[in-house]
Amino acid sequence: MIDFEIPTPIERQMQLLGMLGEQVMRPIARYYDEHEGERPWEYINMIWQTVRAQGGRTLAAGDEKSSSGEKKPRIGNLIMVHTVEALSWGDAGLYLSTPGGALGGAAVEATGTPEQKERFLKRFGEGEPKWGAMAMTEPQAGSDTASIRTNARLTDDGKYWILNGEKIFVTSGLMAAKESPGFVVVWATIDPTAGRAGMKPFVVESGTPGMTVAKLEHKHGIRASDTAAIVFQDCRIPFDNILGSAEVARPTAGEGAPKGFKGAMKTFDATRPAVAAGALGITRATLEFTAKYLKDRGVKVRYGVPLHQQTAIERDLLHMEAQHRASWLLVLRAAAKMDAGEENTLEASMCKVKAGAVANAVAQKAVELLGPEGYSCKLLVEKWMRDARINDIYEGTGQINRLVVARRLLGYSSKELR
């Protein structure tokens, strides 16, 4: 039998994060939206102290054991998506400013050796706040990762890699590149003639000479979070900072994607459910506020009333709610498959597509239903509409994820279905 009850550890954490969102994040959300470029250090330091007081982890991972020593099912990824959803409900931009491994940490987890995971992913909460970021997108290479030009060459003595190239739209790139401790996982080619097989991830730690934050983006939404362009010019890093193997394994006919590219996709399989959860945090915030706003003005949803007897506003709100719930079930399925150690490529892309589309549709409809006040800066609804927009773009655009879903369902390769 399927159990839809929220596990007790998640329920306790959701209560704490709900108070954090309401009492800390919401009151400062508008300020940091309007003062883009200012880092929310008061929030960062407060949440960091909270994390340390709780023993150093915000996310539980791995197998748990009962008091009798019996193994319990892994719920680390379920905790992760609930956490991201709750923090994004508070404010998506501030959530993205929260210290942690983020996408860079996910890349280390997906492609690193056990020694590298120990070295770069130290227990969250020890020492100072740590930021992680992943740099993949380039001016000429967005969804087409095979066009990446950033390169890494080995020094003659074989002790160092030298990185050269430019990366753009790096989430938390400023914090990860300049604040210590921090790191950026950079995807670069060690053999341009090998195509995707030559792609490898490298860890560049904050403050490394040759890594320069060239620009900060002025954005439509999630303004509390920094998005950076980073230039690598003769950036020297130790040989052991390449994640996984330095071997270029060119796939043979019929073997499928090369290992380097598979590492990047494995990273996205892990992070797309979290991004989808972030989108649904915005969606839930928008839904709850809109329903209360209308109820306070005499517009109440009548559940169980036949469709033809409902008002247009009731139908809109019920449709928004149904789409939100459907999206959340897809996220939970993708996270549960990760916890079970099963492949979730299809589910990760499905939930990312659905949640991104729903977040945008719900936020836009909320602005319409609230009229001029919804469009004004008096309320946070217009901000949520802007914040929601990114969820259909980063971590693989909606179009790319739809291609992934179609290929998986129909059994086509990337060459057969573009």
C-alpha cells in the first residue's frame, strides 16, 4: 500500500522552515528584490547559525536506523525537495542565496570519487558558510553542451590543469568564486576532437588565481541571488581536482552517450526535482495568497459544486490547485526513485517541465485575478510572477526537457529526435 503521510522528520523540518519563511524571508523579500547586488548577510548568517545549532545539516541523506538498529528507507531526497519547496515559498531569491553545495555539490556527488566527495563536500555546518556553483553555459553553448569551448590542458609535469574560457549565467557564481570557502564546478573539454566524450568537470576553489567574476547579471526575477559571468584565464588547479577519471572514453557504435556527458546528465537528474520543487514553492505561495485575498473580499471556492454552477473565478482557482497537486506528485515520484537508487531521468525531466509551466501559469493567472493590485508592487504577487519565470529556463529549458521526455517514451536517440 502506498503511504502518502509525510514522514515525521520532514514534518518537523517543514514547521521550522514555514516559520523561517514567514517571519524572516517574507519581510525582507521586497527589499532585496529592489536592491539587487546587496547580499542578504543578515539572513545568511542567521540561517547558518541555525544550521550549526541543529548539528550541521539541513538535509538528511543516506539510510536511517531505528532504535532497534533496523534499516529504514532512504528519504534524503524527499527531505531535499520538501526543504527547497518550503524555502522557495518563503522567497525564491533568498533561498538561492542560502549557503550550501547547491548545483556544484550535486555535480561532485554525481561524478566525484569517494575521496573527492569527502574533500569538497565536508559536513554542512562545519567551519564557515560554504557556497557551491556549477558553470556550464557559455555565450555560444546553452542547451548544446557539445559546443562548449572552455578547455583544460595538462601541464607538462602532469601535476596541474590549466583552464581557459568563459562561463555565463552561473547561479551563486559570485559567492562560490569569491567567498571562502567555496567552489565552482567547471565543465571543460580536455579533447575538443572528442566532442561530448572530452567533457570533464573540474573543481575550482574560491580565490584561485585566474578565475575572475567578470559580470553580475541584472535579472527579471530572483534578484536576491547573484548570477555571474566567470572568466578563466590560465587558471591553474591541482590534477586531483578533475572529478572522476581523466580518461577520454569515446563511445563505440551503439554504446550511447559518452561518460563525461553522462556525468553532466546525472547531475541534472539529481537537481531537476529540486528545481521543480522550488517552482512549486512559488506556486503554493501564490495560490495561498490569492485564495485568501479573494476570500477576504467575499469570493470563496465551493468544492463539490458542479462545474456548470461554478463561477469563472472558482473554476480558475480549482484548476490552479489541481495543476499544483499534479506537479507535486511528479516531484515526489522523481525524488522517491532517487532515494530507492533507481534511474529517474524521465521522471526528473517530467517534473521539471510540469512544475515550471504550472508556476508560470498560476502566477500569471493570480496577477490577472487580483487586477491592478496584483500588478502593483504593493503585493508580492507580481514578484512571484517574475521569480517563477526562471523555472522554465534554467536546469534545462522546458523545450529541452520535453525532448528528453519524448526520447525516453518513444525510444529515440538524440540524433533521431532533435
